[in-house]
Amino acid sequence: MTEAPPAAPTAPAEPVMGTSRLEAFSDGIIAIAATLLVIELAAPEPGADVWEHLHHELPSIAAYAVSFVTILIYWVNHHALLADVATVDRALLFLNGFLLLCISSISFPTAVLGRALQAGGRPAIEAAVFYTAVLTLAAVSFLALWVYLGRHPHLLHPHARGITLAASRRGAFGACCYAVSVGVAFLNGTAALVVVALLALFFALPPRRRRTTPRPTD
């Protein structure tokens, strides 16, 4: 009786890891992105009228406040997303990295918009288009995370596998709204900033999640 040939070696499964390192890295990047916003605010020159200077800087201050709140909301929602994730794979790491790229880029268009709104006219419109386009890209990247998790539910905790569709719909709604803000920016830069501020207030509200585990009985 002849011996059976040895079985062919199987390819190793794609390595996965927990979320702790990903969350720590993301928190650091987001914190730096929020901090960089304030660097673009100009202090008054020595001996200058402080109140007049602050009045002149109001567009930059408004853009700073809206962008800071937007980044804060991304951090809160990102934390909530990772709370539902059990393990991460290579693709999810890169998708998360693209989100961080978009968030860390917000400080530059914020500075451009603030300065352009002070001047008004065509530069304000062009800067607002640039600003809202970056925010739209960030919204799309956050949506991509939920879409990917929906297609790879094994990365999620069991209790969270029923919420990906609702989360993806909310993310798609947000991406569409930010795309609308780009259209508004072509008409008026200040109005586009107001739309972004309203979107920030909307996404500050906690999403309604369908309960995926049975209620405890008395």
C-alpha cells in the first residue's frame, strides 16, 4: 500500500489585529489636525486695535470654528465605529488611512477659505468650492469604511452586524449633503460655510440604531 502524497500547504490567512493600535494612531492624527486649525488665525500686530482686528478676522474665526466642530464630530463618530469593530484587516487599515488623510487636510482649505472670505468676490467662491470639496471627500471616505464593514461582517462584533446598512445610508446621506454644499459654494462662499455648519450640527446628533440583541425579560 503506497503512502498518500503530502497535502499542499495552504496559504496563510490574511493577518488581522485588534483596534487598539488603529484607534491610538487615528486619535493622534485627528488631534493634530484639530490643533493645526488654530495656527492659521492671525494675532493682531503690537499696538493695533484688537477689536478691529478681531472683526476683520471674523471669517477666519468662523471657518476655524466650523472646521474644528467638523473634525470633532469625525472623531466622535470614528470612535463609535471602532467600538463596533472586533478586528481590522489590511484593506480596512488603508481605508482608515485615507480618511485620516482627508481629515488632516482640512486645515489648509480652512485657512484658504478664511482669508478669501475676508476679501470676498470670486476668490471667496473658489476657496469655498475647494473647502467643501475636501469635506465631501472626507465624507465619502467615512462612508467607504461602513460599506467595507458591511461587506466583511466578520470584522465586526456580533451585536453590530445588523447596523451597517443603516450606518451606510446615513453616511451616503452625509456625502450627498456635502456634495450639495459644493454646489452652494459656486454661488456664495459664506452660504456654503453656513451649510457645512448645519451639517455639523446634524451629524452631532447620535444616530438611531436598531436593536440587534433581544431585550432582557423580567
